[in-house]
Amino acid sequence: MANPNKPAKNYHDEVLKNNIVRLREVLDELPPFMRQYFRGIEEYTASRTRLSYAYDIRLFFEFLHEKNPSLKNTEIKDFDLSVLDMVKREDIEEYLEYLSLYEKDDREITNDERGKARKLSALRSMYKYFFTSELIKTNAPSLVSPPKIHQKEIIRLEPDEVANLLDMVEEGEKLTANQLRFHHKTKYRDVAILTLMLGTGIRVSELVGLDINNIDFNTNGILIRRKGGKEATVYFGEEVYTALTDYLEIRNKIIAEPGHENALFLSLQNKRLCVRSVENLVKKYASNLTSIKKITPHKLRSTYGTSLYRETGDIYLVADVLGHKDVNTTKKHYAAIEDDRRRSAANIVKLRESNET
């Protein structure tokens, strides 16, 4: 039974704390001067971004340690800041090529152009900090162009696929015998999760961070924490309302584990669902669709954005509802639909009335 004296965990505070702990662990493996860099960027970067940079920069130093003869006998923790000035443009280009395929911990790891671009971005940030601080004299990563990013096809569910997916969750159709053992316990939760994502376009990280008191049925609004920590309210329609109220009838009877009392969506262990659990949940149901599409939580978000844009034609509204900081990000994702709208515009304006006989 829950301890009434122990405060419930705030999901976002827990994520921040875990990221800080993990960053400190990585920093223990890096040269001492890296602590100055991460302190320097703390004001304007999210904890998740800093942790990602730390992993990528650690990989770069591992590459230098392995491939540079003059650094083979120096532990990474003993690297001096002058190491950065030793690195030339060719070294960065060789590093990007190395990222295509390398081995670590007995595993083969590959990076496509997006992975390479992200790792180059981490190096650019680090070098820019030390260069503008006048602590190094060169800035090799700035001389290397990022890989060309080939736009992937945006995968979305068609209206009939959305209906089939929700029907499947409600009825448990096509689930294995083992999955059906638990379906009666999770059906209303899973319907609420999928309906909420398809009906609001929120990110999976935003969904798992929801507390019960974040839902306001008077306004049909949900208070979420966006990327970067900004709070925003998104609104839902009748179908989401029904799915949430049906689920909450069950949720309010569940005694959550200590620290998880406020969480909206719980696992079978009565703890807050994590991102990976929702990803697996979506994969479980989507794998039974008669479709070749690989459906993920992000594809459900894209499905909502597509539907909203087709209904409204307002790209700025779509950007605002999805929480895109830059409308150009939204335009890039929905360029194909914009092109369809432009094509349809060709036949809307008539220059002359047609002669009827």
C-alpha cells in the first residue's frame, strides 16, 4: 500500500535527475576540461541534449585514442585541451567515415547520414565553445560540411487503418493467447493511449509524463510538458474524452506503487509507463494490421498532423498544436500535402466562364 507520507514522483523532475546522474557518470570518463564545456552550455540546452552530446563526444575521443598514434598511450581522461588543436579537417572527415561502421563492445554499429550529422553537431558545439572562449586556436569541425540528409517518406495511417487499429485494441483481435491473458486488464488503458495520441498528436514522452490532474474535462484540455520544459495545453475531442473517461473509471480503482500515485498511465506493475513500454505497445497492435507500414508512436503523431492539415489547411495551426518551434519543420513534414493543395488550386480560379451549348 502506498505510503501517504511519501510524495509522488514528478515524472519530469525524475527524468532531469536521471539525466544529470548519467551525464556525471560519462564526465568521469572524459578529460577534465569537458566539465567547463557542459557547465557553459547548461543555461540554454536541455538535459537530454547535454547527455546526448556527452555520449557523442566520448565516442569521438575514443576514436582519437584508437586511431591517432600520438594519443594511443594517453588515457582519454588525461587528454589536454591542446588535443583539440591537433585535430585537422581530415581527421573529422575520417571520423565521419569511421561512423559508417565500427565495433564497440563486440557489436557492429552503423550510422546513417542523420546519425553522422548529429555527432558532427556535438563536435561543432564543443569546438565553438572553446574557440569563442579563446581557449583553442582552431575549429576543425566548422570546416566540414554536414552529410546531406535524404528526406524519408512520412508514414501515416489512412482513416480505415486508424479505425482498424482501434477496433483491434478494443476487441483483442489477432492477439496471441499469451497476449490475450492480459488484454482484459489493459484494454481500456491501451485504447485511451492510442486514441489520445491519434487525437491530439502529443509525443510519447509527453504522454508518459501525464498525471491524472493534468486532464481538465471542463475544457477538454491536457496540460503537457513540451521538449525543453515549456508547458502547453492541448485540447481533445469527443472520442478522446470517451476513451479517457472509460479508462479513468478503472484507473481510479488502482492503488499505484509509492511514487507513482499521480501517474495517468500505469503498467501492470502499477508503475508509471515508460517510453519503451508505449513503443512496444504500439508495435504489438500495429504488427497485426494488414499493412506493410512500420508503425511507431511518432507515426501516430504524423497521422494526426496530416489529418489536421487536410481539414484546416493551416500549417501554422499544425505547427502550434504539434509543438514545433519552427514552422519550417512542419512544412518539411507536410510538403507532399501542400503540393496536393497547390495542384488543386490550379482549377479553382476561372478566368472565363465556359460556353455552354
